Amino acid sequence: MPSVIDAAARIREGALTPLRLVEASLHSVKTHNPTLNAFGDVYTEAALAHARTLTEQAQAGQYCGALHGIPFGIKDLFSTAGLRTTKGSLTGLDQVPEHDAPIIRRLKAAGAIILGKTATTEFGWTGASTSRVFGNGRNPWDPRLTSGGSSSGSAIAVAARMVPATLGSDGGGSVRIPGAFCGAFALKGSLGRIPTWPWSATEMLSHAGPITRTVRDSALLFDILSGPDPLDHQALPAPLESYLARCDQPLRPLRIGYCPTLFETPVDPVIAAAVEAAVDLVARALPVSIKTLKLDWQDPLATFETLWVGGRGIAYGKSLVDRMDELDPGFATLIRRSADYDLSAYLNAVQQRAAFANQVHGLFEHYDLLLMPTLPILPFAADDTAPQGFPGQEGAVPWARWTPFTYPFNITGHPAASLPCGFSPGGLPIGLQVVGPRFADADVLQFCAAYEALAPWDQHLPPLIT
């Protein structure tokens, strides 16, 4: 299965047709999806028909756009006109939107083919990969283990070479968590970089974006998907440069802060060693100065929890009050716990969000990028919601206890990427998180591309693929 950029080039050269590419994707889905649970609905006939049309156009020298004929998986939270969007809930099995989300319109306009909808946890509420709708998501590197979530199916589909790329969303780590566990590249851009719609009660935390095998694939997709849309009042102006072109430019000297951990969180020694080795490589091979930091930030978990529970619990609780028995038990608990939050607590959390964001903004006065582990743990059992014995699982947002390095940057809206930086002795991918100043998405992508050139990862395949 070629990457996005390789597939696009081969289609334009005539060495590959959209039809052959879609057929290969469908074969991979048929082979691996029963084990991994990456896809829900797969549009076999529609995708083949679309591929035939785009093949004829390519043979006539006509191309719709940069993604002409490339199949994608779409996280089943995104509205797709005429295609069921369950949002990972048994309560949404009959929901068929009338309109495409902006990100879907842009993907289609660039010539992409929607192969199917990828698995998500219920309403994207958790960082684990449990699902009553799709079956629990399983890691391509070891199907006994979780893929992470909530963009579980999107990361699985990329890592297992079912499609060249997918779309995901990230409200607390939901592209970076499965990206790290599955060995894929995932960038949560600055808040508003890619427009989101419909409105979300946690709009101040929610980001949309791709999951890819390479940094350059992600940069191309950010070029295509970024820019304002009237449906998203938070959407940022169009970027002033090409992200893909930036990846080809020499890296300027950078001031980097390296955080082995945040909030004194214990980090698995295997992860700590891999991340430190990656940072050492960066220090030796790139034009950077690196300082190891022990930040005195207070963990904003209570702030995140209030915004997450208050927003999602109250918004969904009103419409689902009579269907609680159909919900994921954890999400049902979140809805019940939302009754414990009042307006004063919510406004206090909004104020705390601003105060924490100010701290992070201030740090970037002195550093161009921050490096840290994406996660402090390796993947755990696929049927579990947390590592066995992990503390804090009685909370309303239990998954946030084992993802303390991702949700802080949803609170602040900074761009944050997870890239593969090594493997455990058991062959599990390990993620390095790269965080940049607000609106410095291009800087993050350029650095990640420079790291990928030093230590490429796309040649490594999960055992079930090889």
C-alpha cells in the first residue's frame, strides 16, 4: 500500500490506477478488519464505481485534485452526506446526515475516494478503543492490545496498510494516542487550523486532522484541509505558506525544551529510554540547542475534566436520558457525573484554562519546540479501558489519568504531533510528542520531517502485514 504522496505520483505517471488502489485497499480491509476492527461501514460498490470513473479521467489526463483516486477512511464522527454516521453509539445506528462536514467537502474536492467509516469510541469520549458498535479496536502490532482512541479505527487502518491515510479528531489526544500506540504520524494542529462542524459542546478542545504514515503526507493534507469555513467560527485564516513546501526547506536553528515527563508522572522505562535516544539523535544531527526541563506547571486535569464532562455530559445527557442502558458504561457514568457540575464550576474551569494556556504561551517565549513522550505507558489489553491497577480510574474521565501529556495541549490549543521514535523490546511502537507555539504548525511539521529523514519509520511493518 503506497503512501499518499507516492500513490498520487504513481497515478499521475500512469503506473497505478485508482481502481487498482481501491481494490488493494478493499482486499486489505477484508483480510485484516475481522481481527482489528478498524472499519464499520465499507462502501465497496460505491468506492469501486468512483475509482473506475477517476481511472478513466486519469487516463484522459484529467485530475480532480492532489488526491485524485486515493482511498480514505473517515472517522465515524464526521458528518457525511447520505452516509450513516453512528458516532460510535448504538443510539446512532440510523443517523444519516444531509450535509458533509467541511473537512469531507475538501477531501472530496481534492479527488479522494471515501472507502468507509472508521471506528470510534462512543461520541469520541475515551482514549481507549472499546466499542459496542465496531468491536474493540486492536493494535496491528499485537492484536491482544489496544490501539488507543478515540480515533481508533483511523490509526489501525493506516498502520495495517488498509488505506494510505485517514481522518481523525482530537479532543484530548484522540489522534496522538492511537498514533503513538499504532506507530503512525498524527498532528493535532492549532485550534481552528482545520474547521470542524457540527458544533461541539467541547469546541474549545476539539480538533480535526489526518492520520498518516509519513510527515509529508500529513503536510500535504494540512495544505488541502486548512483554512476558514463559515460553519466554524473558530476556523483560522488560510495559511500563508505550503506546509509540504516547508518540509523541504533546511531547518533553522531551534531552541528546544525537552520534558522527560510532566506533572511528575512516572514514565515506563522503555518509553523513557526510546524518547531520550531520539532526543540525543536530534541534538547530534540537527541545528538545535536542547535544554532538559522540569516544569512547575500544575496538572490541569480538573480543568479538562470539568470542560469535558460538563460539555459532553450535559449536551448528550439531555437527548439520551431515556437510552442510558444502550451506552458505553463509562460514557453513561460521565453523563450522570455531569449533574455534579454547576455554572460556577464551569466558568471557573474556563478561567483556569486561560491561566494554564498563558503559562504555556509564556514558555514558548524562550523555546521554539517542546519534546516529550506522547504517552507514559505502552499499550494495554484491548478489552480494558486502562492498564491494570492504574490509579484514578474512579474519576469521570478515567482515561485522562494515563494520557497526562496529551490533553494539556487541547486545553491550550497548541499544535502537537506524535511521531514514531522507536520500539519496545516486544516490538511495540513508541511515540515522541512535538509541541509548538500557537499557529506554528509549519514549524512542527518541518521539524518532524527533519527527524523522519534521520530516523525513518515507514519501512517497519506490523507482524500481521509481513
